[in-house]
Amino acid sequence: MAINDQQKLYKDLELKKFQPIYFLFGDEPYLLNQCTHRFKFSVLDENTVDFNYSLFYAADADVTNIKDAVETLPVFTSHRLVILKNAHELKDSELLELQPLFDNPVESTVFVILAEKVDKRKKAIKTLLDNAFCVEFKKPYDNQVPQWISYLCQNINLKISTEAIHRLHRLVGNNLTELENQISKIQDYIGDRTQIELTDVNSVVSFSREESVFDFTKAIGQKDRVKALEQLVSLMDQGQNEVAIISLLARHMRLLLTVRSGMDQGIGGAKLASLAQVPSYFIESYCDQARIWPIRKIEEAISVLHETDKALKSSPLSSHIWLENMVLKSCSL
């Protein structure tokens, strides 16, 4: 399976170099949706769009209708465009019905299949991966989010201060769709102004679950047992999944391990931020936490998290007991 580069896809569409079948998948819905617009702009002619465009959603689409749309010849133009969204919701039997289109793509149709996740064990998916132009769209790393925030603002002719970027990133995280939604709300709030400031973000973007998670992991990183327990209660009250809490904390501890290892090698500043794949404006906080943790202690904490994860999935005891015990153990290492 060859996963092609996103930039190659965009460049080919600009040049109108089309493949008969595309398989676009990943956990970043914003980028997948943006691709839909790119294909429509590149493939379709506004004068003939009604004859040459079909959009299907897997949950309520009839596979026969999808096949018919793909096999229909274009009208007054070189290509038809058929888009199938949420293909991960197709049943195995439906995928097998579509397999002939994967084996022998229709050259006069640009067939675009989008999915959030891929089960590579399925025969039809294997065929699709072998025959289609495939691109995986992943959520951006933390150190890529500031550029995305600037880009999303530029798209609607707004500028944003560095402090506002930092705050928006911390409150919303790396969810591009939610970032776009929040920036749109801020645009409505600031009216005719074209610059987003820190106060605008604080006024519009509400205190979020991501903020609580950030404070919880930071409290563990600082070995602040009291604050960590307070933040844990807050997360549980918000309905945060227990296993997800462990997963987020494990990610944080692995990040501290990377930072501490880099510091021990004499790496610092922007180079260390790049190594840890975090924005440079977060790196000092991570360094402050990492100084508290020798590498051996971070590894012990990760082991505690692994044990807690197993217990949460198998033990009859209340999840609160395991999580509180995990906080107490971690902060006393």
C-alpha cells in the first residue's frame, strides 16, 4: 500500500491530473471535508455540474445507485465526480459489491471515497488500498497547530496576535473543525475589527474539557497531588472517559520523557521543542516539569499508568478508586 502525499494530491488537482479512484481516510474530518471542496472545484464545470456530480453517504446509500453513478458517462465534459462519504460505515457485503469498481476503475469518473478509519483485514479494502490513490489525513501535531490557527484566520481575512494563538490553542487543542468554529464566533464578536486579541479569545471561547485535561496533566507533571485530585474530580464531573484520562496522561508522560532525555543531552530551546513536537511557547513549561522527574521515575510512572489502564478494563472496583490511587502513586514517585 502506497500512501501518497497530501501536497501531491493538491498539486494534481490544480493541474487537473485526475486518477479514477481516490481513497482518503484519517482522523482529521476538517481536512477530509476540505478535500471534497477541492475535488468539486477542480473536476466540475459549473455549467454541467447537475449532470456530472453525485454525492453519497454510506449509512443511507444504495450500493447499486453508487455503482450506477460511477459507471455513468460524463455529459458535455471529460469527467464525472462521484463522492462517497463515511465509507467506514459500509457493511462487508456492500464493500464486496463495490469491489469490481476497485478492480477495474472507470477512467471517465473520478470516484472519491472518504472514511475515518480503515480495516485493512477486509478483502475489498485491501483491493482499494492497492488500486486507489490513497492519502491519510492525520490530526496535526501540537507544534503545527499555531500555523493552522493563523491559516484559518487568514482564510477569513483576519489577523491574530501571538498571545491569542497560544490561548486558543490551549483552550481548543488540535481539533481543526472546532478551531474554525471558534474563530468564526470570534469574528462575529469583534465586528469590523480585523485583528483578534487575547481578550477576544477569553471573551468568546468557553472554558473547555481540553483546558481541564491540560491542567490535570500539568498538575501530575508538577507532582502537585492536591491540584491533580481536584482536576481529576472536575474531569469526571464533565463525563471524561476514565481510559481516555489514562491515555492523555500517558501521552504527557511520554512527552516529558522525550523532553528530559533531550535536556540530559544538552538540547534546549526551539530544537528541543521540535524534538518533542510541541510549540516553542509550551516548551518551558514542559522543561520545568521534566526537571522534577529523573528518567527512571518517568518510566515508573508510565508503568503505573499501564497497570491502571489494565485495572480499569478488568477490575470490578470503582474506576474512581483506581484513578485516585494512580494520582497518589504518580505524585509520590
